[in-house]
Amino acid sequence: MTRQNDFKSQDKSLRRQMVVDTAIKVFHRKGYRSATLDDVAHDLGLTKPALYHYVSSKENLLSQIYIQALESFFSYIYEIPSLELSPTEKMRLFIRRHLKTVVIENLAMFSVFFSEENQLPQEDVQRIRGEKRKFNKVVEQIIQEGMDWGCFRRLNPKLMSYAIIGMCNWLYRWYDPETSLFSPDEIADQFVSLLEDGYVHPGDEGRPAGAGASGGLADGEYLERRRDLLDDLKEKSSQVASLIDELKMLM
């Protein structure tokens, strides 16, 4: 809990930010519906009437959180398409920044952002959804550039953007910095690898161009499987030949 004297010693703009930051923690901890302005005031060491100097309502406070979250989104993504990087490097940069800078480092804020949209006033909902569409368009732009360069597969850019953004965003549902077995860098590396290389271990069928004949199996294991397959085919061929001979005798 913030001590009242500590709060009042800050300049007004910083105090407003402290109100928003505290509300984020309260809404994340208790859920928006269960949280009250009394809870926020208590954590700030203020009375509820004093809190009204900085916010008009709980709904207004939630809107401020969404505005701040969107500013955080766009502060790092809008510059990426114009960087002197290949489309592949741009997408890697987007994924790493989105996972680490946005979701992981601001986990409480984005937990509220991703889960409480239906609690916003309707006019704010429309604005937020419009900003999200702009965000998706930037990712689509990177994907389309990658297709034009020939380094991305030609799939639907919109669906690809939904899949990539959704995979990154869902982190807020399961990531806990206190108990996670994975560092932010490890998570980012795994996500990039999954998107670029896929999740199916290349085998004989559907093997990517350039993959080795063994499809990733050890040479001995691969040859043993091929011998077993050949023996099985020989046995079946012999059975078919015998059946044909029997049919000829009956004709």
C-alpha cells in the first residue's frame, strides 16, 4: 500500500500514473467486477473522496488502463515495418518485443486488457476494437512483405496475423513470473522456432524440401524401418501372387 505522504509528495502527472498503476494491480488481483474504487483508494493510502480528484468513476479508470495499454502496443510496433530489416527479421523482432516488452513486463496490465473489454463503455469498446484492427494491419503488412519477398508461405495474411498475435497474447493466461520454468528469452525463442519451423518432425511423407532422407531419424533406425517395410511388402506381394494363381485355376 502506498503511504499518503508518499503519494502527495509526487507531482500531479505522476500521481495520476500512480492511480492507474494501482488500479491495474487491484483489477488484476480481484477482477474488475469485484474491485471497487475503495480498494484502489485503500492501496494508495487515500480516502475515496480524495481519489475522485484523479478519476471520475471506475469505468473511467478502466478506460485509462486501456488507453495506456494501446500506447504501449503501438510505441514498439509502428516502427518495425520501416526498419531496414528483412521480413523474417521484422517478424522475429515483433514476436520478441510483443512477448517480452508488452505481455511479460506488463503482465498485470495486459491481463486486464485482454479480459475486461466487455466492461468498457460502448463508445470505448468501438475505439479499442478500431485500434486493435490497426495493430493487426501492421502485422499483416509484415506478413505480406514476407510473401512478396518469397520468404513466407502464401497463406491468408489476416488469418496468419490472428494466429501469431493470438499465440503471443495468450501468454497472459498461463505465464507466472514467480513460478515459470522458462525465461522470457526462452519463451520468445521457442515461439519463433515454432512459427518458422513448425511442430511436426519431418518424416518420409510431407518432408520439407531439403530435409535428409532419414527425416531426422538416426541412420540405423531409418534403415531398419525401411527393411521392415520392404519385408512386409514382399510378403504381401507373395500372398497376392498366390491368390492370382488360385483364381486362374478356377477360371
